[in-house]
Amino acid sequence: GMDAMAGQPAGARRLTVRARQTDSRTLQIAVCDSGSGIPEHHLPRLFEPFFSTKPNGLGLGLPLSRTIVEAHGGRLWADHNPGGGARLLLTMPIASGGRSS
């Protein structure tokens, strides 16, 4: 999000992180930026290894993040921020609270 807003005037840069419980078993985290957004034709490829929209990007951050999230029973995806820019959303199951020793 911070990289995506680098070209925006300082006063127009907004990065918002919100967390909410969507139901009794799921937490959702949304990270929204006020950058230029994600071109529609890039959305399907964002989580492909080695695909990057950054000039010096490796294209591994989002694919690795998705792999980790999915390994823990969650989901990670991107879409357009309704206020302009991009939004990444993450859902994760809430732990049952019990610990095994």
C-alpha cells in the first residue's frame, strides 16, 4: 500500500487497516490505500509468483502471503477500494481458544 501511494501528494496518501469479526468463526482484515489502484487486467495475476506491477518487484510477496494464509485456513484476495486505490482482504478462522499441551 505504501509503495502504491508513492506518486500521490503527501496530503492525499491514506492507508487504512480495519479488522472486524464477520461471523462467530471468522475475522476479516482489510488494508486499503489511496494509490492509483490495480488495473483490472492485473487483478487475475496479482497472486502469480514472479508477477509484479513494481519496476523492481520480485513478485513473491503476495503469492507467499496467500500461501501462508491458506495454510492456516484463511483466504487472501484483492479488489478495488470503493474510495479509490486498492484493497487487500484477508479472512482467517478465529481460534477456538483451547490450547493443547
